[in-house]
Amino acid sequence: MSTKLLPIADIPAGLREAAARTTLVPFIGAGASLLAGCPGWKDFADKSLRWLVGQGKFSYSQLDQISHLHLIADVLSATIEAHVPEYDYEDRLRKLLNTLASNGKKNEVLRMLDRLLSLPGMHDLFNELTRSVTRANNELLSG
């Protein structure tokens, strides 16, 4: 393993311009923050939610409901990863995915939908979710 530092690459013009306009939002992946001793996303989210409970902004029952969403999303994701269903009986899977997405699990649902697009209705759900993400991003950029 070399200890020699590599030269810093030229900064792209678009990044320099965004920094000059003060519209640059740096994003460093979890790997860098973990190396710096920061918590991973799950740990950060759990501690933040517990802090909100301590501040009286969130109840323990709400925290319990959210923790079940983590489990449901994890189990469903693992199931879909192992076996993509061939049909969605009475749109139950679509309804579950929509519920998860509207309760803070949109990114997880979008990853699952990537494997489910062949099922009827899933492409529409994917479009709905990505439209709402695009709208939110546009509002952030224009605001």
C-alpha cells in the first residue's frame, strides 16, 4: 500500500461556478463519514428519532411503528431479491410498497421496484414516486 498522495484533480467548471453562486451542496458518501467516526445512516436515523422522543416531538408508539417499517422494508426487499413475484394479487404488493414509500421508505421502494417493473401497475407506481422526487428536487433548487 502506497502512502504517496495523488495529485488533486482539476475542479470542473460547473462545480467552481456553483461554489461561487453559493449553490454548491457537497455530498460525501457514508464510507468517508464512517472513517471519520460519524454514525452510519441507520444509526444516525435511530439516534435522531430517539432524540425527538426525548424532546416530546415524537411518541414511543410512533417510534415503534417506524421501527416495524424498517423490518417490513428489509424483509420485503430480501424476498424480492430472492424471488421476483409473477403477479400482484389484488394489488396488495403495490399497496404495501406505496404505504412504505409514503412513510419514509421511498428509496428502498424504488430499489425494489427496479426488480418489479414487469408486474402490472408497478411502472405507474415507479413513475409516481420518481415524479414526486423530481418535484421536490426542483423546489429545492428554485427555492
